[in-house]
Amino acid sequence: MEGLQFQLEKDKPAKLQYYWYIIIIRRKDFNLNKTFAMLISFLLVFLFIIPISDANAAGSSTVTTKIYSYKGQKYVQIIGGEQKVIDKINKTLKIHAVNAAIQNTYLKKQQDYFYWNTTAQTKYNQNNLLSIVYTDYNFRGGAHGYEEVTTYNYDLTTGKRLYLNQVVQTNKQAVNLAEGIESDLKSNENVFPESFYNFPLSNTSSFYYQNTGIVMVFNPYEVGPYAAGFIEVKVPFSKIQSELSRPFFDLNKNSIQELKSGRIPGFENISFGQTKAEVSKALKSSDREPYYEPEMGGLFWIFEGVEYASFNFGEGDTDRLNHIYLSWKTLPMKTFSDIEKILGKGQKGVNPDIQEEYLLSYRFGDTRVHFASNSTEGIIHGITISHY
């Protein structure tokens, strides 16, 4: 049909591109009446709508991964995506294998049967998120070697490496994460019982993404025996983002004024000077048998369901709240540097009563707060709040 002319135009919506054939009917070349011409035009427009699939649509940064080897050490490389971003990630992923090869050479120079071996695996590659897990095994003699996992999580749109504090961005979410880990560990018969309440958790802890949450990975001996291998704990996003039903030490811009007033941030309706009965009512919980705290020189009470907090009500007839000790689970994953960003510069020093313990101390009115850690850069493992 010589009288039909097709003009190809390209339209670019946000995610899908379509090529549309626009039909222009020249009546001067066609002996058709106006009504028939309009009908033909209408039909042809719909018949010639041709959708073209876009490889970059719906997960546009999705890439593929491939395993390579450097001197016997495995590593992952990314294929596809924006070249500048991919090159940045690939460099880091290869360096891990290069360092492993250097370690292997060093060990073999000591003993020819010593060695270092690295394997790599892609755990997640969806929604512009990538999780790569490296497992290093080194043998230096003895009954067995030592295994350690390193996880690399990336935002594929920026090439930025993601750490745990990008997953849990508030103290409430960090408390939820710790609570979720604790619950899962308690259901695992391979976990040391003491690890239920004392497991390593920091911004650099190993984890990888899955569709509904994250998976924490603990090395042998961290929470269980060597024979148990790597222990994985799944924590859903729904748990991390849920509302807390129990009190926690909620530090924020208003905390200084609360502490000056003798109130405990995050512990609603609890303040220094209250009786044990008043604290019990505020916590909606009954107290247990007290224990003696030698460093503080007095009895401390724990309430049902709030095992991470201990309350001292003084001696004799005073029976008033004087001191509170909080475990790390009320303020997980925080360092001295994190605290100073909220409360300002504090006084750092060695705890004279406990060996190899460091304190970050503040005084707000009659309230003193001490954050304890094993080092000035380490994770806080306890908080003491006192009122004089």
C-alpha cells in the first residue's frame, strides 16, 4: 500500500520504553472516504503498538556474579551494571583473595603443611543489594584450623559498602535486632548458654541480606563450639522495625535534660528517688531476689521481664532509687564516639575498680553516667547511672 507512510518515534517513560508506529494516512494518495480512513487509522495504531522489553527495568542495577581464582584463592567479580560502580566493588572483592594468597605464601614458608584457603559465595543479588560471603580457613598446626567469615554488602546503585548500622538506624531498631538474635540463639542447642545474653554485636558484625530480613553469621567459638561451625541467625525486617514493648536506654537530644531532672531516658515514669514499689508499678513487674554488687557496694534488684536492668534502692530506711546498672542490650552497637555525638565530649579514663575496663563519664546536675567498654574504641558493654 504505497499510500501508507509509517513514522517511528521513541517514547521514554520511567521504567519501560515503547516504540510506537504512528500512522499517517495521506488522503491525497489514498482513494478512501474520510470515515473509512479514520477507522483504518484507529485499528492500525493499536495493531502496531510494539512493547520493547528493557533489560534495565524492574531491578535496573541487577548484575550477575562469577567466581574467579587468584593463586588458588577464590573471589567474586560482578558483571554488568554501571562500570564505575562495578570496578570499585570488584577491586575490593579481589583484594580479599590477593591478601589470602599472601597469607598462604607466608604460612607455607613457616611449615609446608600450613596453609590459608579462601572460598567465596554470592548470597543475595536482588533489589539493588548484593551480599557476598567469604570464608577463610587457615591451618597452623594442632587439632584443626580456624575458620572466619567476612561479608561484603553493597548498594549497587552507588557502590557503597553497607554495614549493620545501615540496617538498624535507630537505637530502638538495634535493641530489636539484639532481641531477635537472643531469641534465635536460645532455640539453638549448639549455642553456649552464656552466649544467650552475651554475644558479639557491632556495626562491623557479619551479616547478609535475604528477601525478608538479614542473616547474622557468628564464627566458631563466638557463640558455640568449633564443632558447631558457623552459626547463622535470621532476623526479619518486621522484627527490626517493630515497636518495643519494653523500656530501653533511649539516648537523643532531650536526654541531657532528662538526666539533669533525675529521669531515665527510655524508662517511662521512672526517676531517682522512687521507692521499689513505685519502680515496680512503673515497670508493671514484680521484683526478684536481689544480688550484691561489690563495685557499687550494695544490693541490686532485677524485675521480671527487665533482666537487662538492675536497680539499687540504698540501705536501711532510705529505700529510694540511687543507682541503676544497664547491660549493653539497652544500648547495642554503640561506642564512646557514638555517645559523644549525642551527649557531647565526656571524660575518658581507666576504671580503677575493674582491670582492663575503660569509662566514658558525664555529670548532668546531680546525675552521673558512666559508659564502660574494654577499649576506648570498643563496644559499650555496660552503663551505670547514679544520683547523689
